[in-house]
Amino acid sequence: MNQDMTQDAHDPALDDLAASVARRASARGCTVAVAESLTGGMVAAALARAEGASEWFRGGIVAYASEVKYGLLDVPDGPVVSRPAARAMARRARELLGAGLVVAVTGSGGPDPQDGESPGTVFVAVAGEPGGDDVFRLDLDGTPAEICTSAAAEVLRVLATRLGPSP
């Protein structure tokens, strides 16, 4: 087996951010879930590796194909790289997974535009408590891999921030 294939594929920076989410979620007694498109499960994988995940992490939905977003996550007709799509993903994932707090991410990773949005355009939605629902846009730079990693890190930061100060 090739040595590259035997090495862990996860990013230590994502694991550090997920550890912060773990401490905060455990301290608050809050359950967490994610709905991912652009990041393809990177956030869920980092959260699942975090300490005590079985107590606070409800799971993740990776809805990469547009048809899956429409069919499973009730994304409205129209572009999937948009505020309404991210909002629908977060809300539906919260219903399906029964989590107190859900963050969803959708975007254009590149190298080509998607839905008229340039590479690096990312929409992140939050559903649940604490803090209520919100959607915001990120404009990230880099290769497709760098954009995905940056977006995953931002989702983890949003979760940590919403969960409050670290104990």
C-alpha cells in the first residue's frame, strides 16, 4: 500500500476546532448536527472524532448532488448555491436529526462557477438555539481543496461561537 494512503487524511486544525465544539456542546448539554454540500462530510468527520461525540453529535447529512438537496433537504427550486438553499438545508437537517443546533454549508468550490456564483462563494446557515436562525455569505480564495477546508473550518468556528464561551 502506498504510504500516502496509510496516513490519516484529516486536518489537525479542523480537529482542534471540533474539540472546541465538543467542550462547549458538552458543557451546554446541546446536541449538534450538520448538513454539508461543498465540504462533503469534512465537518461531520471532524466532529465524530471529537471527545464525547456520542453524547452531543447527532450526525450529519452530506447532500452533494442538487437532486439530493431538493429531495431530502427540501431546498426550494432554484440555485443550490444560495441563502435560501443553505437555510432550507439547516432547518430540514434539524428536523431530521433532532439536534438543538445545526449548521449547513453550500457553495461553489470551483474551479468553475456554479449557479452563477464564482468559486469561493459559500453560504452558511445556522438553525436552532442558542442564537436562532441566521444565514451568511463567505467569499473564500484558493484551490477547490483549500476552499473546502476553509469552509469546513468556518462551519466549526460558527458552531463553537454559537455554543458560547469555552468552559
